[in-house]
Amino acid sequence: MGGLSAEREISLRSGRAVWAALIRKGYDAIPLEVDASVVARLREVRAQIAFIALHGPGGEDGTIQGMLEVLRMPYTGSGVQACAVAMDKAMTKRLLEHGGLPVPRGFVRTLRERRRPLPSGYKFPLVIKPVNQGSTLGITVIRKTRALRAALDAAFAYGPAALIEEYIDGRELTVAILNDRPLPIVEIIPKNGFYDFAAKYTPGASHYQVPAKLSNRLTKQLQELALDMHRRLGCRGATRVDFRLDKSGRPFILELNTVPGMTETSLLPMAAKAARLSYEDMVEAILTSALQREAEWAPSRGRA
């Protein structure tokens, strides 16, 4: 947990909540912040498994997963490749388009291309977001061309590339997947109309409807789309797929999060609670799934 990304504080909150849940369940758990000494400390504690609650770059892009594999230490959640692909919003978008899954129309703009005009045919409003960032950091919705430069600057503060997409006017929905099982859908209703960082983490800034008020057909469609994306990317454990539902009821996939927020008020625990899973049981389900997977793989990996 922790790390050095812009999502450090959220990661610490997730990690502490997970640690407390594991202690309540009777596990011998040690909270470990990711810093320059993390490799030495992991070797020192000799843990049976690492529970990853590290958000943002370093935690969701395959970096910590790759390091744990070098150390031959099992871990929860998705592997290196799935995390690397999911963290890259542009690559994820291309894969989904190739697979025929519904995504908003958009394109990538690099730092070197910041002064280029918008391609013809794109309609406002537009969403500008960093290619490799989470927690809605660096995201801006613009309604006029003159706002583009400032929006790109906000995105480029987090990396050299930005994804520009047509804004889907409608409802904000998210589907959590827990061990290949879709959980009840959460609808997010931000008071300011846009689910940005403040709306996500400021108490009272958003309202949540769980389960979302949708037809059985649409509920099934969204859950199947989320599970399809989870499997296409080769994800494991818990993920969360975010959607926009347009005014005509058509769903559009926005992104997949391989290390969803784990604070007790985060969206994944909210969905688990609607499925009658306590926070502690949800955490244990993620852990035991990873332990079972490791037990199945251990002989081929030379583990005792």
C-alpha cells in the first residue's frame, strides 16, 4: 500500500482497511508501505502471500506484480500483463474496439501534438484524461475548443499522452467482478454532475444506488460485458468495470480497474455488501482465491 503516486493517500486508506479486516479474520497480517526498501522488507517478513492494495502507477501497471514474481512471492489480483494493459487506457480501448465491445469514440493526443487542432467530426462535450492514471485524476470535461489547451495541460501533468473521447451523456454505472462473479451494479450520481476526484472522495458529494435501478435485461447485459472484459484482459481476483449508459440505454465501457478501491466506503465493498458479503468476507474471498490459485500452480513453478 502507499507508494509514491498521486493516489498514495487513497492507497493507504485501502491498505489499512484490508489489514484491519484480515486481523479481524484471524490472519497474521503485516501492513507494508511501498518505498525504496520494499524489496528488503518483503524478504525480511517472508510472507506467504502479498495482498495488493497499491493504487495508481506502480501498483496497477504491473510493476509491483512483476517485482513480486521476481521474488517468487504469490500475490492477490491480476498478473503483470493484465495490469499493464488495463492501466493503459489507449491500449485497452484498441483491444475493446478490436473485440467489438462498445467504447466511446476517441483518439490519443501526445505532448508533442498538443497544438494540433481537433480532428473533424468530433462533437462537444469531450472528455480529456491521462492515458495512465486512476481515481479520475487529471480528467476534464470541455464544451468548447478554447478549453482544450488547459484540459490537455491537466492531463499531461500525469504523463506524456492523453485520451480524448466524446462525452457520453447519461448515467454512470460500475460493475465489480469478484473471482469471476459479477456483483450487483452500482449507479453513481454525483451532485455536481461529473464524477471527478472530489465527487469520488468527498463525503456527501455523490449518491449511490445499489443495486442500480435497471431492467433485468440491461443488468444482465452490463454484467456480461464486464465479465467479458475481465476475462479478455486475463484478470483475476477483484476488478471493477466502469460504464456510461447513454440516453437511449446503450452502454459504453470506459475502463477496467485491476486494483479497485478497498476503503470500506469504496465501490467494490459497496457492491459486495449488496451481494450480502461483509467487508471481511470480501477481503478473505480475494485472499483465498489467490492462495488456491498458487496451490494449483506451485508444482509447475517449483514451489514446495
